[in-house]
Amino acid sequence: MQDLRAWWSGRLHEDRGGIAVYTAIVTVALLAIIGLAIDGSGKLRATERADAVAMEAARAAGQAIDPAAAVTGTAVRVDPAAAQAAAQAYLARAGAQGSAALSGDGTQLTVTVHDTYPTKFLAIAGIGSMDVTGHRSARLLYGTTQPQ
């Protein structure tokens, strides 16, 4: 009986510090998961903002129609130079970088916004920022009873 008690006593002392190691490993893993969640959601918010800025820039550019063709009633189309200027002006006011491209027929304008998201937790792993891109298009519609 004495031997059994000494054996159990020895076994109990062999596991000292096991919980501390386990706690340290689990804490690091949980911090990594929390960091990924925070930086992942931050990048998602930055992408949503880039999409919103691109959408508003495309909308602003879509209002820059060619007045000569619109007044005579021959066609309603976007003035390419004015549309690009309007999109770039909106992007500048929003503090974003991007580009605007007009379709061949002059009825659709696509704006692309490029931005970066500065990471919070991933900077520890050497990833200081992530690239973010937003795309939106605006199609020129006109007509009094239905879009043409």
C-alpha cells in the first residue's frame, strides 16, 4: 500500500507545469484566430468601401452626358472626357485612387478603385497591409416612360 501511495505521489509531481504549457499554446492559438477575424473583417469593410466609392464615382461620371447630341435629340451618350474627369474628381474628393473606362458604344462606364488595408494583427507576422479593389459600373439610361 505504501508503495502504491509513493508511486501515485511520484506520478502527480511528474505533471507539474503541464497546464501552463497547454494554456500558453491555447492562448497563442486563440489570439491568432482573433487576429485573423479582426483583419479579415477589416479587409472586408475596406473592400465594401472601395465598392461604394467606385459606385458613386461611376454614378457621377454617368451624369456627364454629351450635351450636343442630347440637345439635338440624336443620341444620349456619355462625353468620355467629361465622364473621366467627373469620376477622377469624385475619387479625389473621396481620397481614393482608381481609374474609369468607358465602353465602346459610350453607354457604360466602369470605375475601378485600388486601396490598401493596414493590418492590425497580421503585421506581427510581417503582413503590414492587404490590397483592396472595388469595381462598379454605371449604364446610361434615358427615356420618359422606360429606359432605352
